[in-house]
Amino acid sequence: MRSFGMAFAFVLASFVPVSAESGDARALLDRMIEAHGGYEDWASAPSIRFEDRWSSGREFAVTTEPGSRRAYLESPDGATRIAWDGEQCWSLGYEGKAPPRFLYNLTWYFVNLPWVTRDPGVVLAEPREERLFDAPNPSLVVRMTYEAGVGDTPRDWYDLFLDPATFRLQACRYVVTYGALLPEGVESTPPHVLVYEDWTNEDGLIVPTRFVIREEDGAEYARCEISGWSFREPFDPSRLAPPPGAVVDRSEP
């Protein structure tokens, strides 16, 4: 990672150790989950559905089964479809640069971060404090990593920024390690910081409706708006079957 110098005023890296004993990170993130509406209603939903609209122009209706993480995505005009059946990812009419296997749960993971901290194989570091932007008070920060062999990209990491007053998730700093997206010999992207800008209450669960992603120097990298949240729709497994003309993504994570 290169030195940011004075240009990296975007995040003031004033680390202050938090007095914590073993297990405090899990307890802290459990408080975060409760601040976002609790775990059981989220985990027991038949599906999690929303619509995303990125500043790049990409739009999808995303439907995911929370337990299996099987998912199907469709563009507003129905011309582009992506699905993950738990073993392979296929696409139809997709012309984007990012591999569909990477893309299918990209937004989903960002907007469900409070709850996926309970996933098997998650490893939590001790809490610390860090001042985000020019905030008058530091946030509580927990780094989330993964055990070897977990998911496609176990070398990913996330720094979760929590509001110390409400315990809600404010932001996350993260890297991407999906191999097909990286130049040869490069292990990860530079860190980016995703900041949640607005939230809504859907069936008692506090979920984001807008976020911005910034680069290391504070430049805006991307924006995304989320709408149409639902935790009640049945998951339709028939949508996972590849139609004629579908292309299976064989990219290497």
C-alpha cells in the first residue's frame, strides 16, 4: 500500500486502542446487529430483494436466499440476467467488465454487512477507535477477515466503522482480491471506503438506501442508490436454471 501523505485527509488515521478483552469484537458487532433490527428476522426471510442503481448506469433487481446465498439478478428491461445457483454463475445479455461471479453479490454484500458478520469462517480483530473524515468523535472499528478457504475470496478484509452512540454501521473500508479483476502479481485493490448516507426501516430491519465509495485520496469512486427493499417475497428457484444462450462464468477468483 502506498503512502497517502497529507493528501489522505479523507480518513484521519488517528488510531486509539480500545480497552477490550477477548470476545469484545463479537459482542460489539452483536450490538450493531441489534441496532439494525436483529438477526433472526433477517436470517429467516424467504428472500432478500432490492433494486440497485449505480452511478455507472448499471441497474439490477437483486433477489437472494439468505441461507444458501443463491441469487438471481435482472436488469429493468429484462435484457440482462445473472444467477448463482450455489455452484456456478451464468449470465445472459451481460456486457460488463466485472465477472458475473464477482458481481452477483457485490451490492448484496455491501448492504447486508451488519448480518453477514455472523457468517461461518468470519474472523474478528480486537476493536479499536479511528476518526472517520473530520468527525468530532472517533468511530468504533472492527476488522473482519476470513479463515482460509471461506468463499471465493478469503483474503478480502473489511474495517467496519460503528457509531459509538447508536452502534449502527457508518462505513466500511475494504479491499477486493478477486483474481480475475487484478493485474498479474497484484494481490488486492487499494483500499476503498464505502460510506452509508441514508437508511430506511423495512419490516423492522434498518437497511441502506444510498452509499458512496471513495478512493484513498478522497476522490469519489462510485455512488449507489438502493430501493424496493423486501424481506417477504418467496425465492423462485426456477430462476436459477440457465436459459438458452446463457454463458457460464469461468473466471478465477
